Amino acid sequence: MTSILILNGPNLNLLGTRQPEVYGHVTLSDIEALCRAHGTSRGADVTFMQSNSEGILIDAIHDAKGVHDGIVLNAGAYTHTSIALMDAISSVELPVVELHLSNIHAREDFRHVSYIARVALGVICGFGAAGYPLAMDALLAHLAQQ
Ligand code: CA2
């Protein structure tokens, strides 16, 4: 069975509690349920995690090698700052779909820069929680071609 790691970065544990005008009312638990249901419908195994720590996210990417077939990554604000996350993705040579709830290109200039995009298969942003199943499908379509 295809195995997907869905990895969420800093502050995403706060979803649904603040800034609903930007991120909506959906919680990270709601998103996890959506991803698990979508995985079941596609016959894919889903591992879902969140961390506020850059090091834990890097370790999760390293540990994904040989365990998962690909990663959906919402790296949160580390997207715009972390060369270390970019290097971790390059090192494991697993396909990664970068995902954002908001349209980062319609927001502040500093959010227009993504270190993840340089090493990602592709990027999905601006579709809210619905972006997660879209990212999973993009990853599964890529893996089916391998
Ligand atoms: O749009 C996205 O998914 C982001 O990755 C969310 C990050 C932001 O830094 C990125 O630029 C785009 C923020 C994570 C969630 O932050 C919250 C802060 C307060 C309340 C709820 C969520």
C-alpha cells in the first residue's frame, strides 16, 4: 500500500482558534480526519503529524526514507526561512508536495519566497483545507507513474 507522510509545521496546531479570516475555522484535527478519509478512499496509508520544532520536522523527513513513498508538507513559516528543511528534502530523495492553506503569493512579500519549492515536486496553495486531498492526489498520481 502506498504510504504518505503528511507533515505540518509551526503554529498549525492553532488552526481554528485564531485568524479565521486567513485560515478559516477548520482545526488541524479536522484536516487530519479529512486526510485519513481521503487516504482510505484512495487505498493509501496516511501518517499525519505536526511539530513546532524545525529539528523534529527535519528528523521526520529523514525517518520517512524507506518508510513512506512521499510527503505532503505544510512547513508553515519555515517555508520562507529554512535552508535546513530544503536540504533534508534533497537528502532523502522522496517526492514532496508543498502545501499551504492560504495563497502565499497574495500575501506579504516575505511569504512569496519558498525554499521548499526549489526541491518540491510542485506546490498547492490557496484552497484552504481542500488543498490537502489535492496534494495527496498529486503525489499519488506522481507515484503511479514511477
Ligand atoms: O497558508 C499556510 O498554510 C501557511 O503555511 C501557514 C503559516 C504561514 O506562516 C505560511 O506563510 C503559510 C502559518 C501557520 C498557522 O498560523 C496560525 C497562526 C494563528 C492562528 C492559526 C494559525
